[in-house]
Amino acid sequence: MPPTFARGDVVLTLFPFTDLTGQSVRPAMIVSPGLLGDDLVLAGISSVVRGAFVPTDFLVDSSHPEFPLTGLRVSSVFRLHKLAAVEQTVIVRRLGRTGPLIQAEVDPRLRIALGL
């Protein structure tokens, strides 16, 4: 039986490049309420913390009180405008999950990204 995934889970997955030239294995956060058909909607997470941020970026520093819950190894930027729908079969594994403080920062940024 495949694992159950939920909104707020941080996973390691194949994530497509925005120009669709390829993909890489990277962390992402599930933003859908769970499976939608066979798919999950994900937001990309990057450990590259440099340059200008856009309004949909959220930095989770390793000193954040909920950072250990995420399963991430280093401070990372949740890029809430980098969204992708992927089949659950491309999820490598669950790393952790976001807590309520991180989710409270993520949700308004998702609304900005989606124009809601």
C-alpha cells in the first residue's frame, strides 16, 4: 500500500525545472490537501539562499523553532510560486512536515502566488 501524504508534508521528490528541460531530486512541500487523483501539488524548496526574494518566498532558517520538524538539513527557501503537480509515485520519501508557525507564513504566500 502506498504511503499517505498530507498538506504540509516535506518530501524528497523529482521536481521539474520551470523551463521543462529536465528535473532534479529536491525537497518540496505538499500544498494540496492530499492526493488529487494520483497527483500531489507541490511547492519547491531550495537550499540556495541568495539574491533577491520575491513576495512568495519564505526563508526557514535553521534557527526557526519548527525547523527540526521539516527534516531539512540546512536553512531553505520555500518558493511558493514554484508549483508542480506530480504523481505520488515520483515521491522518493517523506522528510518531515511543517508546523503551524511555518504553515501560517506559507498560506498567505500561496494566496499571492495563485491570485486568491
